[in-house]
Amino acid sequence: MPRLHDVPRLHALLTKPRRLSRPNAIGSPLFWLLVLLITFFSAAAPAHAAPQIWLPTPSGEAWKIIEGYGCGTHNGWDRYSLDLVHVDGRTFGAPVRAAADGTIWSWTAKSGTLILDHGGGFYTMYTHMDHAVTTERDKFVARGTVIGFVGDRVAHGLPHLHFTAFTGQGRAAHPRRSVPLSFADGYNLPDIGGCSQHGGEKLVAVGPISPAPNVVGFSSAAQPERWYNADQRIEFSIPAGARGFSQAWDQAPGGDAPQFAGAGSGYMQLAAVGEGLHTVQVRFWDGGGQQTVATYGPIGYDVTAPQPVAPIAPVAVAAGATTTVRWNAAVDNGAGVAGYRIYVGADPDGASDWFTPTPEIATPALAPGDYVLRVQPLDYAGNAGAWATVAQIAVAAS
């Protein structure tokens, strides 16, 4: 056990620090090399990261900045943010589009905030959304894709879109620094000083001009909302670079992988699905794996003619007079009855091109004698029912 005078006093330890010998690190070439590398990468990291971005609002619509840079809630790291509302229509529920190609980085349900990672430490943030289309982390999202819908989560009852572009480093994207916005739609919004910078300005998204649209192209002689009594072929092609597609009638094709992998085009035959109103639905996978469903239709197919018109009671009319004759409407369970061809005359098997869209006619003035009213129903698909004698018309002499 050491004696008391062998233990250094606390006062001595505090007042007489030991001198430590160390090499002259500041003069070391390695030190200055590290300083140079840190300075270079700290300054350069955000500079190369920013991609070209587009307005996140629907194309062709005017949206107004209700709060701009550096005021209200835009006074922290997200100083360069915009609050946007629709000028001429409803803001709540309006679609929100990805401002650039990227992947889903995070989703915060409480504030309705979706953040996209565009690589190189550059991110875009969309806040106050009612809901997102998907929140699957690392899922690829193409520029212009609808990623969610405007809402009012933590927006105090005022539906609007809060948009920010920012840089951040590492897995946590920290520290975050918002950047002044410049949109490829033709809007440059620099820092001009003051509160709510650019507030009140109206922005209209135009979308990119050069890239091909990420849509399915349909081609057919058959037009939507029309009926046909012969088979129709509906052809389609998917965007270049897509991984393939799946197809179905009247419902979105299911499955996690394309039914026709690597194919760039396809077709469907209307007769294969049978009579009725039908819609072509095509799901394609783009190069990043993003799925999109496109539709064409509805198109009607009907090869069954309307049922013949039922007879009615005989009609009596004076010579030289006219009368209105009505009959029960024909029945057609497909396209529906478009109208009737009419014959009024003495021939019991007579026919003519006289047409009426309703189940009635005003008879012409007739000479005394016996006549027949014959009717042929037509449907919207072009099918013609059988001629039927609907009424006997007796014209008495005055």
C-alpha cells in the first residue's frame, strides 16, 4: 500500500499538467492532403446532384403559389419551398406527379409526405398529400408519374401541396439543405430576398417536349362507345424499353410479371369475349419495373337482331285524313333499338326505307281501301329484325 505522500495531490494534477510530446501533424503532407480532399468533396457533392425537374402539378393546369420562400413555415432548412393550390378547380384530390425520375425514399403518413431520391444526394419532397399511390421503398418512379393526391394532412384544413427540393448526404440525407427551384416547364425562381418570395405567381405545368409519352398506343377501326355486329381487332403497342405486358378484357390483368415478356405490341379480337360492352385493358412494365394500366373502350359487340314487333289492334281512319299509330317498342338485349323501318301500303309483304326512331308514325292521307302497317326493328349494331305486319288499316270513304 503506497504511503500518503507517494500519491499525487489533486491540486498538483490540476495546476501542473504534463507536457505531451506529439509530431508536428499540421506540417505533415498527409494532413494537407486530407484537408484538400475533405474540402473538395464537401463543396462538390451537392453541385453535381441536381437533375432537371418539372412542376409536380397536372399538365395544362394553373397552380398558384400561396406561400413562397423564407416566410411562415418556410424558415428552416426547407426555406426554398412552395405551397401550391389549384387556381381554377378543386385542390383536394388533385394528382401529384414526380418532378423527375427517382425512387421512393420515405413516406410519413402523419403529414402525408413522400420523398423521392433522384441520386447523387438530391431529393424532392411532396407534403400534405391525402394518400400516395405506393409507398414501397426503392420503387422506381418515372418523371410525370402520379405518385399521390393532394390533401390537407397537418395543413390546418387548407388543402395544398408543399413542394421542396433538397440535398442531403448519406443514408439519412443529413444535413438537409433546400435549394432554389428552377423548373424545366420554363420557371426560374431564384432567391430575391424578402418574405414569401414569388408568392402569388401562377405556374402552369407543360411537361417534357422531347421524351416519348409513357403510354399505350391503341389502333382499331372500332371506336369506343360504338356497337358492332362483326368481329373487330384492337391492336396496341407499349412504350419502347418496356419489359412486357399482360392483357385482359374488362378487368386489369393480374400477376406480378408480364404475360408477354419482351413483347412490344399485341392485339385482341372482340368476338372472342362475346356479346356485350367490353373494354381492353393492358398492363405494361416499363424499364424500371413501374406498372401502368391503359384501357380502350368500351366497345359493343352484338350479333343478335331485335325481336319482331308485336301486332296491335286494327286502325280505322277516314279517307283523306291522317292518324297517329303507336305500337309497343321492340326488345333488344344488346345494343338497343335504334328505330324502325316502316311500310304502309296494300302489299302484305311490302317493305321500304321509311325510318322512324320512335315506335309511332303519322299515317299519310290514304284513299279508301284496306292497307297494312309493317315494321322492321333495327338496333345500334346494325342488326335488322324481321319484318312484321303490325296493324291492319281500314280507310273508309267520306
